[in-house]
Amino acid sequence: MSASHGLLAGRTVLVTAAAGTGIGFATARRCAEEGARVAISDRHERRLAEAAERLGAVSDLPPLAVPCDVTDEEQVRHLFDTVTETFGRLDVAVNNAGLGGTATVTAMTDEQWHRVLDVTLTGTFRCTRAALRHMVPQGRGVVVNNASVIGWRAQHGQAHYAAAKAGVMALTRCAAVEVAHAGVRVNAVAPSIAMHEHLAKVTTPQLLDELSRREAFGRAARPEEVADVIVFLASDYSSYMTGEVLSVSSQHP
């Protein structure tokens, strides 16, 4: 675990899809450790409450937990409005919500395609839009989107997820150009593979082993290793970076 340096002291950070054991929770925890006032959301209310309780152990200020399904525009608006009403401002939004799946192009149904795109790409768009509507008027803010190396690299059975993540990258670049004049930055991370309990449940051990072997370190990343890069992008250490997509990977080309 990285040492805390107070990189986000006094700032309000919202992390979506932060319940469970993945990148979202690891990011919320690292932001709290760096001194941020943290708000988290997830569509699983029980898991969200459990995550809030765990985060409370590392923060002087209990986290704000707001249930939210990013495919529902009304819920997204409520989430961002609640955060700003509670804390007075929103400094950082980490858009982590995403949905995967496996199906070849010829076997994929419209429903499978639209579901992955709605959560992973359109959900990120909804949250980015909501964040910018709060950040642009205040003249400051940072958005960090969670993309994936699959947005650059082909993988069998991942056409919908790859298209969604490539879209997240393009959305990040375009949004960044539009709001730079207001002092708002928009960047993204693109992890290769970060091992956590939920991933192990939805992916075969064979595929996880294969993907891990492709990494130069011979292992998957820990969620905390991705979270550290997100904290960097959220902090002033990346003050001249916007519209960038940082690969968090040791994968061979």
C-alpha cells in the first residue's frame, strides 16, 4: 500500500461503482487516505452500505453513500446534486461504472450490445456530463474515467466492451477540449487486468491465467495499483494533463 501524502486534502471526491473489492472501492479508499471527503455510489445498495462502513474506518469523515444506476439519468442527476448539496462542491469525479460480457460478433444479440454500451459508455457520458455541469461554473474540477487497454487492443468475444471503452477514450478527449477554458481537466486510465474477487466470479480461471501471463510482471495488477494512478490524475501533480488516457499495464505489445 502506498503512503499517504495528503494529495487530495480538503477536496470532495465522488467515485461511482465503488462497492465490492474492485478498482472503485480501492480508489475511494486511496482518496480517503489522501485526505479527501469521499462520496460513493453503486446500484447494489447492500454492498454500497458495506463499502461505506469499511471506508469509515480510514476516514475522519464518514463517506456519503448514494445508490445510483448510471443507466438512469434521473438517478445520475440526483447523485451529483446530492454530493454538491452535502459538501458544497464537487472537486473530483471518478467514473468507474462498467459492464462486461463475452460473445462473438456473430452470436451477440442487440440486447447484449446495448446493455454493455449503456452502462459502460453512455453511463460514463451521463456522469461526465453531470460532473461538468457542476465543475464548469465553479471554474475548477477533475474528471477521471475508467477505460481499458481493450479500447486499443483486440480480444476475442469483447467487441461490445472494446467499442464501449474506445468510446470512453474518445469521450474523454473531446470533453477535455470543451472544458479546458474553465480550468476543468478530464483524463482516463486504461488498465489491462486488475485482479479482484468480482472479476474472478465472472471470468474463467483459464482466461485470467492467460491474461496474467501476458503481463511483463507475470501477474495481474492489484486494484490499489490502478487507484494510485487515478489519485495522481485527480491531484495537482497532473495539473498540465488533460485529454490523456494513461495505460496502467505491463502487457507486451
